[in-house]
Amino acid sequence: MLITNIGKLVGIQPEGVLRVEGEAQGRTGVLENAWLRIEDGRIVDFGSMPSVILSGSEESIDAQGGMVMPGFCDSHTHVVYAGSRDGEFLDKINGLSYEEIAARGGGILNSADLLHRTSEEALYRQSLVRVQEMMDKGTVAMEIKSGYGLNPADELKMLRVIRRIRETVPAAVKSTFLGAHAVGRGYTHEAYVQAVIDMLPEAEKWADFVDVFCDEGFFTVEDTERILGATSLTPKIHANELAVSGGVQVGVKMGSLSVDHLERTTDVEISALKGSRTMPTMLPGSSFFLGLPYGRAKDFLKAGLGVALASDYNPGSSPCGDMRFVMAQGCIKMRLTPVEAFNAVTLNSAYAMGLSKEYGSITVGKRAALILTQAGWDLTKMAYQYQTPFIRQVIL
Ligand code: NIG
Ligand code: FE
């Protein structure tokens, strides 16, 4: 397949660039008036329109001046869940905090009760609607976590549903075992941490990563270290959403691919991340929805680190999987430039789920998982006019 008359081909990176950090996050390759060729689902070549060689037998798309960019990569979601938490939305409007809602038996435990009562088939169908919505909005690769089961049978039910979604949809799907999301009903804290450790051998058969909600009122640094130390799965952890939790340091120490949330960080966390493989990942959708501070993305970049942004799509803190809105918040609320925010929702987010060899940029050999926009769009306009429909086609 050949795409011609591309107004702007955006997100070009040389082969082998798996993440961009510091000043490099503010740069991306752009080719104006371009073409791009796809074979067997991969990018095989691209160039400037005057150099295009048309072959009669090839399917072709006239981009009519639209922008072509790599599709969004969403490295942190909880889109497999049952039912809704709209009742808590009203509690929240009436002034209760996330912690207060959780303390009253709402929050994650409410979702676990709903999931327990929902059949595996219904859970799959409800979740697939959200995954389809994400793909329609341009997401081509996503991570999905368990963590609303909170007992061995229901955690496994979630992991099977994630596997089934991975087998059904054209987007790439990575799976994360988040047994340690909250203490399951009927367990003491200690007994539940041990139960999570006991679930790990089975989880290793289903999941790519392991996650722990290392935060005030949930799991401690010691719990996190015990759980991560008991598995061969690579960690990606929740840290520093509700408090300066020590989660970043333990994440770096245990070789996490990413530490996520980071609404509350000091310079100590920034220093701890330097020189590590760990991608700091911020979730502006939950800052927006819960009224939390936005992550200090700009300070991380100034320190030479890269930053990824993801949606955190979930029923309690971010009921939205729109990565274009995430990118816009990166610009509006975190003062990232459009290019910095773009790299955060594509290449760096692909890195944060181990997919940046295949996704996240326009690079020969990578998957042709692309967004083709209407004519006249560029990265700045995407973030600035953040609600105007801009996608003409998602190529997956
Ligand atoms: O990433 N912070 C922990 N977990 C989710 C929220 C889960 C929920 O409230 O259902 C998050 O924000
Ligand atoms: Fe989350």
C-alpha cells in the first residue's frame, strides 16, 4: 500500500532510537509533501512526493494534504473493568476525596465486587467497547492491567480477558498483573501480600509485566520490594500519586520499565531516575479528574530525562482513554511543547511497555500503525484545538 500527498509526515526517527530524553524529546523528524509505502503491515520506505514511484498493482491512499503520524501508544490503562462507578462520581462532586471514597468501601473494591458478579463473557464484551473506542481515537498499542479481581480466581479471569482482547484486536496489547492494587475483601493486609506472591507463578503465564500500587493507604515500599522480588516479570509500578511514597526509588532499584503517576515528586525522585532504564510516566487524565497536581514533566526534561504520558483509563480516576486529550493536557497543564508531548504519547509511551522497537515512530521496519488526519493539521493544532475532530483514518 502506498500513501501519497501527505502534507506532513511527522515522527520520523532513525532506526534504533527506543526513547527520547531531555532536549531530544523536543525534536522529531518531519517531511513535508511526502509519500510512505507499507508492505505486510510494516513501513518499508518513505520520501518526498517528487521522488514517488507509482506501481499500478498497488493499493494507494491519497492523503490529500493530511498529516501522517505514528498512532498513539498508551502504556497505562485499566480498561478491563465491569460496570461503572458513576455513583462515586456524585460523591466526588459532593466533595469526597479519592481516599475517602476508597475508605468507605468504594473505589477499587467497588469495582472488584462488580467484576466478581460479572461473567467472563460480559467482562470481555464491556471492555472491548472501550478498546474499540480507544482505537477509533488513534491508539494503536496499549497496556492493560488486572487489579479489579483481588483474589486468585478473579485476577485470573481478568488476565484471560486481556489475553482474549489481545487475540481479537489489531492494536498491540500488553498485559500487566496488578494483584497488588488494593487489599482484597476478606484478607488482612499481610495475608493479601502473601496471596499476591502466591498468585505470581500463574500470573507469569499470562502477563508481560507486574505492577504494585505503591502509595499511602495501599502498599508500602517493603510490600513492593517483596512482591517484585518474587517474580521474573518486569515491573511497571504505580508510585507517588497520593503521597511521596518512595515508590520511585523502589521502582528504579527493582529495574522497573516505568514508574507511573508521579503527581507528587521532589528533586530526590528526579535524581533517582537519572541513568536508569525506568521511564517516568505521567497520567494527566487522573490529575484532571481527581484535581491532583500535574506531574513536573518539564523539570524531568530539564534534568535530561524522558517523559511518557498515558491515559490511565479506569472507572475511578480517569474514565477517558483519549490520548489526544492527554497530549493536549501535556501542553496546556504541564507546559510541554507540542513535540515534547507528541513524543510522550508515542515513542516514549511505546518504550514504557517494551514496544518501541515496533511502534511509536515513523521508522523503516516498524509497524505501519498510523493516524492519517484531515488536511491542514499539525502537532500544534492537534493540541491547541483539542476537541475538533482531526482523524480521517486509523491505519492498523
Ligand atoms: O491508576 N491509582 C490506582 N489505580 C488507578 C485507579 C483505580 C480505580 O480507582 O479504579 C489509577 O489511578
Ligand atoms: Fe493506574
